[in-house]
Amino acid sequence: MTSRSIINDKKFRQMHLFSGLQHEKKSPTDIDFCYEIDDKVLILGELKEEGKEVPTGQTLAFTRICDAWEKSGVGKCAWYLEIQHPEQKGDIVVANCNVVRYYYMGIWSKSNQTVIQFLETIGKYMVHSMNENKMFWLTKLEDKMNG
């Protein structure tokens, strides 16, 4: 696996504003977390501070993307993760944040795992239940961006 680093820190930290793109309650949304793997697996995530709810519009957008992904081909699966982090100053390491609930195959479930633990669980599930041995790499994630 090759190391991926932030090439331009200034541009990385630049805000993308959706000013001028709202109509009443409708506005664009961003995706905080996304893995698309081999046209088979999609994992989306939204990060919020502890105690903050994901707005209904975002939740609907992400679950509809997951539903459409799963219906688009045999053997495709998608997860949407709602992730929370404590209030803090400075950077947030997503791997250590908590997945509080997730959406998979049209069903909502609660979770009490960190993001890294949850992805490892998905990797093991894919290997054991769906015979997707190439997904085992999810159980071996490491920090190549910060060191």
C-alpha cells in the first residue's frame, strides 16, 4: 500500500461554501467519509459533534444513495455511518471517532464501535459472509497520512 499524504495543506483546509445554492430548505450537502471499493462496496459516513443530529435531508440523501447502490447490481452492498466526535480544538482523527448508528440493507442499527473497529467488522463480514477475500484489507488499516 502506498502512502497518501496531503499535498497542499492550505487548499486542504479551504472551506467550500454553498452560498447562493439554497432554495428554501434545500441546499447541497457534502460527504465527510466515502469508500468506494471495486464497484461492489460503498461506505458513506457523516461526522457530527457528540449530541448533534444529522439533518433529515442529509440522512435521506445518504440512505437513498445506499439503496440505489445496492439495487444497481448483484452483490453490491452499502453502509451509511453516523459518526460522532467529542467537542475539541484542533484536528479530529476520524478513525478514533464513534459510529453511533448505521444503515445497511434498508435497516438502521446502533453501534458502539470506533470507525476503525467498524471498518474491521465490515472487512471480516465481507470475508466470512460474502466470500469477498479481497475485502480483508479493511481489517489492516493504518495511518499512512500522518507519519
